[in-house]
Amino acid sequence: MSGEAWHLEYAVSFDDEAARLDRAALKRIHAYLQATVASGQPRSRGQGLSGPLAGYWRYRIGDFRVIADIQDKRLVVIAIRVGHLSGVYKDES
């Protein structure tokens, strides 16, 4: 093992959506993501997505979902979107 660790990054889109969440939910989401990245196996907790979001992963945290891009070459998980399960998968473009 090379001693390299996974890192967590947040996209601007995640930050914008996270600003709308209550503090307790956001704290829980951040803790979950940090634990997932610290495990060194970010795919162990998530599920790969299909369809238009193929290639991305989703993490289920209570009633909330985080959509992430797992980049193996960089050892980074980029949290792209966060929201309630009823709306996080909808395209807002």
C-alpha cells in the first residue's frame, strides 16, 4: 500500500444545494461522506447509477441523496449534488 488516502471535494453545485438544507441534516451528510472517504473504499457504501447519470454514484443518507463522481486515478470523491430523495435526480439545467 502506497499510503495515499482518498480525499473529498465538493462541487459548487453541491455547496449551492447544501445551503438550502437544515444544519442538522447537513452535519449528518458531511459526517457520512467523511467516513465513506476515510474508509478508503468509497464504493462500499454507495450504489452506481444508470441511465443519464451512469458513471456517477449515489449515497443514501436518510431521506437525502448525494450524487458523487469517484475518480480512482486522483483518489478523490467529488460530491456533485445533494437533496431530498424526491428531487435530487431531476435535471435542473
